[in-house]
Amino acid sequence: MRVGLDELYPPRRLATARRAAAAAGLDALLLSPGSDLRYLTGYDAHPGERLTLLVLPTEAEPTLIVPSLERPAAEASPAPATGVRIVDHSDGTDPYPLVVAALGQPVRAVGLADRMWAEQVLALRAALPEATQRLATEVLSALRVRKSPPEVTALAEAGAAIDAVHRRMGEWLRPGRTEAQVATDIAAAIRATGHARVDFVIVAAGPNGASPHHGTSDRPIGVGEPVVVDIGGTMPSGYRSDCTRTYVAGGRASAEFLDHYAVLHAAQRAGVAAVRPGVRAETVDATTRSVIAAAGLGDAFLHRTGHGIGLDGHEEPYVVAGNSRALEPGMAFSIEPGIYLAGRHGARIEDIVVCTTDGVRRLNTTSTELITL
């Protein structure tokens, strides 16, 4: 069942964020285009040199400042239904006095969007010289890290859509075709399954699979070569997909690779099974890592076990050594161990999972077995 935007972006989020900002000692949040702005208002704003800014004071009404030519888009978004007042500015005018006016009072500390452009950060510093600038993530990360039921539904829709692409891999991934040719077909399929945007397509065959973020190349895929396919996109809801499977393109993979994949498969299953409320994120990472290390391949696991996902492709919580945060129901993240041997081959298995009240739910449901096409 497709979730509605009114469920994904409820007005109460603004009030919750306002209270959290006040509790953190902030007088306002100032959010430029990005996932934080969309999380609070549903507006997928265009980032550009013209200022777009959500001004969320703790003691005044929220105001969305937009360029005049983008006001229709803002008004057509879920933002007005959240109770945000929209104010626009025309080309050639200074929008920063509008920020000061929207705040309604002098401010001592403001939280800025983490990925705000530097020129806007500096302009806000000049407009609010008495205000200390901090990161909005100090407040918003704690709100965004636990997904609501509608958010989980949106992530499940994204997972089903990317699973549908993986199920069609046999149509495109064949010996003799280049990684880039296969990637072109995959990208078209990602859009066809309902994604609004393709975020990334990795097709890494043979020795290229040993580079976790390889991308694609004009190298032809060889018979019996393992191929890592890591793909993801953004749904119209704003929520992301991300799923990796490893394939063999015709023929039979080497005995060495089959042994390595068996280890990886066991590690990924162990990582998923370890997820439950109260377990530390670092414990899940250690669980996957221990299986691979026991097989003598610990040095070939080059990255963390997983990352959170939602309106961003990578967000909290990170499943990595040193993160002692306990998992909670509603946290959504990847479990994606990999084994990479430079000059030889690589493999990765990735599922998006959600921590539930009593365990774990996989949002990617295709087989994690090695698939020979």
C-alpha cells in the first residue's frame, strides 16, 4: 500500500522539532534545501544561489523563505499543510533581512542545516552577528533516526521497487557486455519501477569488484566472472532504496570465489539475525566481522557493516566499530558486509533492515544466495 505524503510529513514534526531545539539551547533552526527541510515540511527544494530557507524559531511561527520564481513549487508541496508561512523574495533583493524578521526576536544560538552552502553560512553570520552557529543535526538526528510506521512503509516500497530491478538482472548482465552497458539498462529499469531519481549504479565485474565504490567502466564482463551490482534511487516520497547482490555471468565461478562467497553469505545472515532492540550498533558490526575474520579474510572486509537510510542514502545510525548506540525500534539501516581481494575479485551482500519491537524485518526480500545468470 502506497503511503500518502500527508502521513509522511505530518504537521506535528514542526512542533516536535521546535521543542527539541529549545531543549538543546537553540533559539531557532535555519534549514536550507536538503533532507532536514524535507523531513519537516515535505518540500523537496531546489538548491541554488537564490536563498531558500526554513526559519523555525522556538517562539514564533515557522516561515519558509523562497525565491519568487519557486513560490509555486513551494505552495504545491506538502509544506503549506504543515502550517508553514511562505514568504518570497525577488531577484536583486537581499533575502537576509527576511530571515531576521521571521525570527521575530534577537537570537543567541541557531542550528544550521549540516550541508548548508558556505556562502549562506557566512551571510547568516553577518545578518545575525550575535548568534552562535551550531549544527541542526544536534536536534534533528534524534528525531529522524527512528522511523515512523509511514516512513517504514515508504522504505518498504523503495525496497520492493529496487528488488524488482534485481529480479530482472538476467535480461542485461551477460558475458561480453560492458559494465557501462549493463548500468544503462539498470538505470532505466530503476526509473521504470517507480523511482523518481537514480542515485547510483555500481556494476563491478571480476577484479573491479574488489573496489567497493567502483562505479562502472567500458570493460567487458567475462564468462564466469563474479559481478557486484549495488543500486539505489529515490522514490517520489523522498525515501531511498539501496540493495547489493553479487552475480556470476554465465559459466561457473572459481572454487576460491565460491568459498569466499559462502563465508560472506554466512556473515551477512549473522548480521541480520543479530539485530534487535538494545543491541549496540557496534555489536552487529562485530558479528559480521567475526565470521569473515574467522575464515582468515578479516583484512578483506574494508568498510563498516552498514549505514542508516531514509531521506538520505547515508544517515544515522552507522553500524560500525565504536558506535555504542543501542538499536531501537524504527531504526532502518543496511547490513552489507563485503570481501574484496585486489586484482582478483570482490563480493558484497546488502539488505536494508528495520529494527522492530522484537527483532528485525528485512525490506529487501530477494535471495542472498550467489546467483548465476
